Amino acid sequence: MAGDRRGRARLQSLMVLGIRVGGAALQMALVAVVALRFSVEDVGLNGLLWSVALVARMSGTFGLDTSGIREQAPLWAANDRRRARMLVRRDARTVTRIWLVIGLMAVAVTVAGELMGHPTRWVLAFWAVAAASAFGRLFMVQRMAKQQPVAGQFLESVALPLLGLVAALLASVTRPELLIPGQVAAFVIIAVIMWWISPAPGRRLSHYRALGIEIPRTPWRMALPLGLGATLTALCVRGPMFVLSARSLAVAGTYDVAQRIQSAGAMGTSAVSTVFGPRIAVAVRDRAALRKLVVEAAVASAVLPALLLAFLLLVGEGALVELLGEDYRGTWGAAVVLVISTLINATTSATSNVLMMGGHERWFMRISGVQLVLVVGGAWLSGADTALAVACWVLGGEVFRSACMTAGYVMHSRRLT
């Protein structure tokens, strides 16, 4: 029985990794289309939009995605479907209420900005893509808790960049100003489909109350530290983009291309985390099983970034500049440094899950906070204004984070019997 579960997990991991590889190709195609058909400033603005989406994906669930896995995965594993679905709907309702309030604030800011003559036309677009990204993440994780990650990964990794690619192509041949609205539409469409295939649709919470079933309170004490830690981690990844955007959209455009190349390597880590995350949540108190999962995840996660790094070193900078133009001369060096940081993260990614799901969420939050100070604070205070300089700060932060997460895993493992 255990062998069958391991076999299914490996098959799911391979399937998700295959989906991620296909998604990486589409991401690269999207980057190429935007870089070749639009100005470098438009590339920077598009990168800023996708950065907002990534940060919202990690922070917009307010920790209820990770806490949801911890609560729901054991229930699905025990075939307690009614209680699992009840928790799914409780979390979805909570996140919906918060984002409605944020939406009202976005409308107020937009109206006030227009009345005062300030350019706030992108505020609602940023809110829409942030909310859609957050809900997409929540609904995908709810399927992960059921150990059904493939459909959600396909939508996030393949369907989303495909829609973004189609929108970019249409904008390039019709009206270039539709580039950003088209990307927003892609996020919204994917979020709606994610909701439809998730366990969330169905009976309302009032149904459970009518049956006399007590609905547990939202576990904010557990969720908020997890959410804050995830937010800090996301800002470490995309914060440099915000720093560069504040200085020059053109430089931000060169960094965005480098980061999109890096994201191809990160696909492997995300794929493995998707499959191994629920299994770590179940085995977090079993030293032998946990050690085996961490090693398996590290080996599987490192394959894609290692291959990407070898490819970048093989083709060299000249090929990339010849393809995209002189405006992107700094992109290759930044991409190499970022992929090295991804390789380091890949080998230790599962240890982060151990801290998040093993009751050490506050340490996870603190480590992420220090990493953010190192990366974003260092880049800002040092006056880094090139893609390569910012990428070096990202690498330093990743070395610190990986070392701390690994040490945390070792301490957690030693406490287990």
C-alpha cells in the first residue's frame, strides 16, 4: 500500500513537472513576444503587473492556503470529506470578504486620484490581478490537499501563460495599450476556472449550522505568521522588481526578462513542492519518512535549474543580445546569478515546508523577514540600478535563507523520536 502511494506520488510529480516544463516554454514565448513587439518600458510595466500577481499569490490568501493544507490534508486522507469541505468553504468565505474590502479601497483610491489629477488608472488593474492570483492560489492548494494537483498546476503553469501570450499577440497587432488589460483578463479567467474545479462550490456554511455541526474558527494564530512569512518570501523574489521600477521601467524590463528565465528553473521546485507538500504535512512528526521526503524533493527539484544553468552558460550572452537587442545586454548575467540562487533554493525547498507545517511558522516568518531586509534593503540602500547588481543581492539572500531553513529542519528532526 505504501509502495503504491509512493508510486502515485512519483507519477504525479513527473506529470506536474512535465506541465511545468511546458509552462516554462510558454513563459519564455510570452517574454519573447512582449520584448520583441513592445517597448522596453512596456516590458517593465508588464513585469510589474506579474510581480504584483506573484506577491498576491503568496500573500493574498493570508496564510489560509498553508494552514488549509495542515488542516485539510489529514481529513482528506482519512476520507472525512464533509469536515474537509466545510473547512474549504470557511477559508474561501474569509478570503472573499477581505478582498472585497480591499477592492472598495482600490475604488476609493482611483476616484480620489482622478479628482486630484494623479495617474491612478492602473490601481484597479493591479487589484484585479492580485485578487485573481490570490484566489487561484487558494483554490489550487485546496486541490493539493486532496492530493489532486495536476489540474490546478496545468491551469496555473500552462493555461495562464498561454492566455497571456494570446492577449499579448492580439494587443501587438491591434492596440498596444491593451497589453495590460489582456494580461489582467487572463488572470481573472484562470481564477474562475480554478474555483469551478475546486472543492469550494456547493453547500453554504449555513447548511452545516442547520445540521448542528460546529464550524471551527479561522485559525488566524497559525495562518497569519504563515501568511506573513510567505509575503516576505514573495517580496524577496519580486521586491527587486519594485525597486528597479521605481528607478527606471527600462532597467526593470531587462531584469524582468532575466527573472522570467529564472522562473523556468523554478518550475521544477514548484512542481515537486506541489506533490510533496501534502505528504510532508502528514509525515511531519515521522523522522524517517520526513527525511526520505526531504531528500527525494531536493533531488527532484534540482534537475531543472541545473539544466537551465548549463544551457545559459553554453549559449552565452551574445546569443541573447542578438535575439532581443542591445537594451537587454545586462539580462544574461542577471539570469545566470538568479538561476544559481534557484538551484540553491531547489535543494532546500522541502525544509521550508517542514518549518511551515511542523509548528515553526514564526521562525519561518523571521527568517523570511531577514532575507527581505538583505535583498530589498541592500539593493535599495546600495543604489543598485542594474539587473546584475540586484540579482547579486537576491543570491545573497537566498544563501542566507537556505542555510537557516536547513538548520531549522535539522533541529526539528532531532526533536522527533
